[in-house]
Amino acid sequence: MNPVDIIILALVAIAFVAVCLRVRRKGSCGDCSSAGTCSASHKRSCPAMKGVDQVERELSRGVR
């Protein structure tokens, strides 16, 4: 690998980490995208901010 390849990979990795940190802080809920942030009330209703297990529990509640 050339030094240029390593620099490009490093820049991509830095951009990925920056996006992950932004999603962690501001959220990724489509309902909140126009406002730029998710309030606590929106995070409860946003599947993107929940874990898969929690979404599955909510969807299967009441199903026998």
C-alpha cells in the first residue's frame, strides 16, 4: 500500500467515527431530522435510537 492509500483510509476512518459520534449525540431519528435533535420524548418513539431487542419486545407485546 502506498502512503496515499493509508492517508485516504485514515480520512475515511475519521469521517466514520465523526458520523458515529454525531448520531450518538444528536440521534438519527427521521422524525427529528428537521429539528436537528431528538428530545427524550422522540427517542422513545424512534426505532433507530433503540436496540433491536427492545423493538422486538415492544412489537411482540400482547402477541401469544
